[in-house]
Amino acid sequence: MVDKIIHISAGNAHSIAVTSLGKVYTWGHGLYGRLGHGDHQDQFTPKIITALIQAKIDIIWASSSISAAHTAFLSN
């Protein structure tokens, strides 16, 4: 199966892409840890949120919503 981007959300200073295989990528301003990478670093290119893969849970991320300082996800 080919992994394709199925959903993108754009906030004030960061963005999220969700793929058809349930992977989540974020990029932009990392203030407050809003990118989900465990730090406060800015990301200038999409970076996968490895914690969602390492958790080894049977959740498929389907959608997301973001605002100025938060991120929310919808799963299967």
C-alpha cells in the first residue's frame, strides 16, 4: 500500500499532515512543544511524530485540528 497524505491542518505558526497509513508529520514553530516531538524546537520541514509509532498502539490517526497553541487528533 502506498502511503499518501490524506489530511493537512494549518495553524497560526505550525502545520500537520496525516497519512493514509496513520503517520503524523508536523512542522513549524515548536513553542510550547506543540509539534509533539518532545522538545520546543522549530521544524522547517515535515517531521514524523515518532512517539505515536513507538507507542505500538492500534490507533489510526484520521484527522487533526490545530489553533495557535494546541493540536488535537481524531483517530479510528
